[in-house]
Amino acid sequence: MDFIEYPDVEMLMINLANKLAGEIRTGLLSHERVTFAVPGGSTPGPMFDVLCGARQLDWSRVDVMLTDERLVPEDHERSNTRLLRERLLVDAAAEARYVPIVPQDEGLEARAAEVAEHLPITVLLLGMGADMHTASLFPNSADLDHALSTDAALAHVQPPDGLEPRVTLTAKALQGAVSQHILITGTEKRAALERAQHLKPHEAPVATVLSEATVHWADT
């Protein structure tokens, strides 16, 4: 694991956006298309606001997917897809191709097969909760064992907090990413990260990717 500390959140978001844009551009030098997987939630929004204006990228050759999504309508206030459409898939990045992970009539297995066509992920950005979950791999979820062990690209997950069920990229899909980054802010999540380094994925699901990831942190 590499750990980068920034002087403030604004600097983190700007530098991370530039780093991700550079890795996407590098991927496009040797591949016709690249896959960029990103989290939802409130934390990455300011970084998306910077990255979406990266006009040096050929966004038409970039496939963008979420690392996880709540099973809610796309226009719901808690929809990660809504966040993506409002904050990332705009400006220059409006040319990117969005790859949905939520199954419709075809079912999860068929959707997972479609997502697998876009693997391995070229550039992966993850978040992490104070409970050390990442994507929708939650400690204490009854679905965690399956999401950690399956060869499929996607899994259904019921969070232990009783909120909306979700679809998530599995551990195998996340671990296969060529470049892996984790974005966190605040002292609580930094302390959680330090704990996760000494725990197994069943206790701290973010440990699934920590060994190969670069963590970007700033205090709030």
C-alpha cells in the first residue's frame, strides 16, 4: 500500500483528478478502450467536477462503471448513477460510455457477464467507510462471503444496516484492476484504514485491495 497525505481536501481532489486522468491517458496509448470504475457517495463529487473537464482525454474510448449501486431508481437522491450523470459524465466526459451494473429484466448473471466484457478494470477508484467497507462489501453482511469468493463480476448485497439492497463489483473484479486507488478524508477514516491493515477481508473488506492500492487522504 502507498499512502499519500495532502495538505487539504481541495488539493487532494485536484491532484487525484490529474493522477487518474494521466493513468487513463496511458491506458489509451496501448488499448483501444479502457475501463474506469468509480464509487458513489458524496466524497468523490468534487474530484469528478475536476476530472470531467479533462479535454486531453479521448473520453469516447472510456467505459465508466460504478463499483456499486443501490437498487433505487436512477433519479433517486441516493442513486450513485444520478451522481455520476450529474458530476462526472458531463462536460468533456459526456463522451464516455456508461456501463450499468444494475440488472434489469436479464437478471444478475447476465448483467455480470456483460460487465465482465469490460474487465480487467484499467483504473479503479474506491472509497471506504468508517466500518472499513469498500464498494458494497460490508463487514457483517450475510452476503460478504459470496462477494469475496465468487468468480462472477457482480454480487447482490444486503447491507447490515437494513438500508437498500445493492449490487457490487466483487472482490475478484476489484483485485484484477490494473491501477487501484482509495479516496478517504477525515481522521475517523484514517484510523479505520490503520486498523484495516491488520485485519482480514472478512473483518475489514477494504483489506481485499489494500496491498496494491494507493490511498489518498486529507483531513477535513
